[in-house]
Amino acid sequence: MLGQKITLIARIVFGLLLLVPGLNNLINPSYSMEFSEPANKFMMALAETGYIMVIVYSLMVLAGFSLLINRFVPLVLVVFAPVSLNMVLFHVFLDLKSIIPSLIMFFLNIFLLFAHIASYHLLFKAKS
């Protein structure tokens, strides 16, 4: 019972952490970030491609919305896991001082993956 409530809270928090910044950056793509110089250069290069950040922010919106309405949650968690890992690695290598939000999102993603581990058993079943 308590585990279900914790999972529900984690899912809603993770959904909001994805949906709100994703929508904000899709509606107002200012890309004025407070990162270190190497991190800013990297982010500006991604933004200048014209499509990478739109894809990332769209994925954040779709994933956040899906988590909030409790649809396709195991799929969303698997699809977003590489993105959340990359967010942490970005901060580890380019901007360590602002890593906390990325770590929170990463650990929420991992926690929820393990909370839905029963959904993934078929993925790891060997073909007979």
C-alpha cells in the first residue's frame, strides 16, 4: 500500500518534471541557459541544428503527459531512460555544479523502472 503511494507520487513528480520544462521550452525556445562555457557551447550547437532540441522537448512533453495520465508508463520509462542518463552525463562532464535536477530525474526514472519491473520480463526472456 505504501509502496503504491510512493510510486504514484514519484510518477506524478517525474511527469511534472518532464511536462513543465518541455512545454516551456517548446513554447519559448530562448536557450539562454546558465551553464558553464563548454556546456553552453554544446547546448547552442544542439539548438542551432534546428531539430534536436525540438525532438528532446517534444519527447519530454509526451513522456510527462503519458506519466501523468498513467498510460504507456513502462514504455515511456524505457524510452526516456537514455535521455535521463545523457542529462546526467552532460552535467558530469560539462557542468557539474547544476547536476542536482538531472540526478533527481534520473533516479526517479530508475525507481519507476524498477517499480514496473514485471512489465519487462518478456524483454529478457530467452527464445526457446
